[in-house]
Amino acid sequence: MAAKTYEVPDDYHYSTSDEWVRVDGAVVKVGLTDYAQSELSDIVFVEIPEVGTQVEAGQTFGVVESVKAVSDLLAPISGEIVEVHATLDEHPEWLNEDPYGRGWIIGIAPEDLDAVEALQTPDEYRASIKERSGT
């Protein structure tokens, strides 16, 4: 049986809790990785905070519910939430179908943009997935 492969874009950074981060000007977009959505299976509900919420790195900022589990979403960096993908209320399946596109969750105005560099690189994240999935 062939090992499952997961999409890990090279222009993103990754948290150890399986959120991705993409710098978009002064805002950092955050979503759930392909590996995470695959492990969760069919996502049926997303709970996200309101714009203006302050988050600290490692703090829970929301919840995703799938047919298999309920999982916390953890902020990969500290800052203020300046964007939320409100359409996910109606289309939580976008997290499964397009995790790096339509499946983005929040935008954070980071306290320190350099904090992104402390997250995992794509190669480090690929190694993490390989270790955890045993592939």
C-alpha cells in the first residue's frame, strides 16, 4: 500500500498543532493543514472568534468539529484577529476541499511579524507528518 501524501506548500509556515500560516502583507492568514483535515475527516462545524479578538501564540482561538472528533484551533502567533472567514459557517467542508485556499480561517495582525520565522518550515513540517503518520 502506498504511503499517503499531503499537500505542504513551500511558501507557508506551520505550527506543531497543524495550523498553516501565510504572510499576506501586514496580515497573517491562518488555516488548517491538509494533514490535519485528512486526520479529522469530514469537517461539519467551525467555531471562530470575532474580529478584534486578541490571541496569544498557543492559545485556543476556535474549534472544528468533524464526524470523528472535536479539535481546538491554536493560534500560531500572537496578535489581533482582523479577518474571519465567516462563510465557513455555511461551508465547513471547504476546510477539507481546499485547506490552503477557500479553507482559510482567520487573519491576524501579528504583534511581531518575525514570529512567523520561528514556526516550522515546510521541510520540518513534512518530517513531522512523516514521523506522526509512520510513512
